[in-house]
Amino acid sequence: MTVNNEGLNSHDGGGLFPRLQERYGLRADPLDMETPFFPDASRHHALETLRHLCGFGDLALLLTGDVGAGKSRLLAELVRSESSRLDFHRVPAAALTSTQALSRALLGIAHKGLNPGEGARDAIYGFFRWSEIRARKGQRMVLLIDDADRAPTELLRLLFSAFESADRSAAAVPVFSGSGRLIEMLGLSGDGAGVHQVHLRPLTKEEVAAYLEPRIHRAGGKPKELLSPGKLSQLHSLSQGSFSRLKRVTPAVWLDMASTGGGAKRTFSMPINLRWPALALVILAGSWWLVSQQYDDSVAREQSEPEPETVRKSITIGPDSPDIEPIETDVELSEPVVETKLPSVEESDQAVPEPEPEPEPEPEPEPEPEPEPGFSPSRPSAFVDLESVRAREGWTVQLIAGNQEQTVLNLMDQYESISGILYTQTQRQGQDWFVGFYGEFSSRDEARKAVERLPQALRDQSPWIRQSRDF
């Protein structure tokens, strides 16, 4: 599908919205509405994951998706909902041009300057060490790097290396946003250690309708008219599931300015009054060709099959006719004819059978690999194996999670006055993943009441109420 060449946002200086108002009676432009936040297509799950992991730290975060997938909108919603708990700082695009520019931007966040003899790379490493102090005072920092895939590769790897060299459980959390190329640009291995990726997929046709319907309601339009099956199919095909493309092509579809054919292709249209004579000529030519083919075939058959000539012979019978000499035979009739015997089937069956091939020796079984040594918890009294956790009925409160067991143990030591904090071990992307949780509750409401009784500093880390069987 293509969109007509007429500009979508430059009609008479006011875009296409005045024509939409005139045709559909809209009170507002539904495509300019930033709210409500669209929770479908895993966007709400992605937002909750970012909230949870930004609060815990320990991991660099990758927010990936195609152009127009809504990454910047998701980051804006993250800042809006968590700015009271987390200290967000956007790294501007100008700071992602060189090491010196990046160090100046980070030192500006820390309200510091370069120390004597300190280079730009040292300043970037020093920023993450400085951010550890802020986290221990109760305010974790988060660095938002939007459109990170446009930055130089060596600069992104420098940022990631500086984060890894610091105490990741307390250092500022970098959130890289961009296309799927970020994984390759950061030089990450297949296991993705130290990184968690959140990917935003394109919208389906049903999700396009779910995104537009509440906005059409608020603008005073009729969803059944603007989201008819034909228009919805065009919207999904032209937008390819992208929010930015959807905003560009929707006015053209609603105003019937979108066509379903390639603009570069031209078709020849024959006048109606010439179609029937042309069809008659085609049929006449076809019948003439068929008759000529049949005639040629019949002539060819007559020439290839000549009639045999008839030879007439006369035989005279009488006394003057000469005697007919008898035909001599090479073999006298009295001699018996000896038939050549062919080998019978029975004789062939009695032939000596070929020896069967000896069976190949079976390969020796490979020795079984020795089992890897099992995990031994540092604090067995508080450790629960994963199967026992999943076998529980009800709800629990996840307090912390990370790749290192010590991360969970540090929290347990910090809040040793709270009895009932346990932890377990699972796997995430092929790496150990330790989860600290609290309590066993019969309902979500009971778990929520238990969270309200926790210390304020622990509640500020956004504990996650979840079912035990989902671990």
C-alpha cells in the first residue's frame, strides 16, 4: 500500500486535521494525545520491568525496538512514575560525540570538575564510583541514553565498562535505548551477563485498534466508522506496527487518500467500445490457428503412410508345366531336434548364497560427563530450593534480585530485624539469578498489607508482589 503524494501535515498550513474535523466532527486531534499510556503489546510489562530493575541496580538495561516502537515514550512514562524515588538524568546527544564531551556531561551531573592530572576516561570511571555514595544515602541514580545506537561504538563500550568496574549494586544504572544493534555495539557475549534486554515488538492489527479507540472516543469520533475492517487493515499495513508511522498515515487513510497499489506501476486501460471487437479478433485468430494445426497434422500422416503396391503372379497348371523341384532342407526330419535346456528356477535357487557381511562392532559407549558440583548456599538457614518455592500456594513479596548471592545477603544483613526474609536460586539467560523474598500470603491484598508494615527504605525499592509458582 502507498500513500498519495499530497503532504499529510502541510495542507493549507494547518495539516489535515481541519479536514478530519469537517468530515468526522472531531473535537480534538486523536493522534496528538499522549495519554492514556498504551499498556498492551507488552508495554506495561516492559515499564514494570524497567521500574523494578532500575530500583535494584546490579544490571545495565537495554531497551530495544524498531524506529517508532515507542521507546522514548516508555522512558518518559518511567520518569513520570518513578521520579520521586529515583534520580533520573538524560545524557544529551551532544555528549555522545566524544570522550571529552561525555566526561563533561557526567561531571556536570556530579557538579564536579576534572581533578588535576585526571583524564576524560578517568573522569567517566570516577563518576560511577561517585554515584555509589548517592545510592548508599538512599537515592539511586539512573542514566538514560536515548538513541544510543547513533553514538560511536567505543563510547558506548566505555560507558558500559565504567559501570562494570564499579559496585554495580550501588552504581548509577545505565539504560541504553535504541535498535537491536546495541547488543553487537556493546560487544556483549551470548549469555548477556550483567545486562537485561527489554524488547518492544511491533503492534498487531488488534493492538492498533486498541491504541486508537480510546483516543477516538476522547476526540468525539465514532470508532466503528474510523476503525472499520477496511480502514484498520490499511492502517496496520501502512504503519507496519510502528507508532510514528501510524501517526503519519492515519489521516490519509481516514480521508481516503491512501491507495492500495504501487504508485510507480501504470496500467493500460482499453476503451469499453473496443473491448468486444478485440475479443472477437482474438477468438478468430485462435480458431484459425487450431484449424491450421489440425490440417497440417492430417497431411503429415498421409505422407508418412504410403500404400503397399499389389504384385500379381500367375501359376500355370497342366501337362506342359515343368516339375516343381522339392525344397531341400538342411536338417532331415528323421533326426530328432535337441532342445537346449535353460537353467531352471530350482537350480538357480540352489546356488550357493553369498556370505552375509559381518556386523560392524558397536561403538564403545562414551563415558558419561561427570556432574557439575551443585550450588552450596552461603546461608543455608535462609535458603529455599526453587522447586519448594514453586510448590507453595499463594503470594510472596520479592525484595531484591541479582546475579550475585552477596547482593541478597547484604539486604538480609541490612534488615536483619525483619524475620522471614528468604532467598532462592534460579537461572536467567544462562546465569545464576538470586532472588530474595519475604513471607507467604494467601492473597495479594494480604501481601500488600504486609508491604505497608515494612520499613520505609525497603518500601522505596518497590517490592514486587508475585505468586510463588511464577518464580
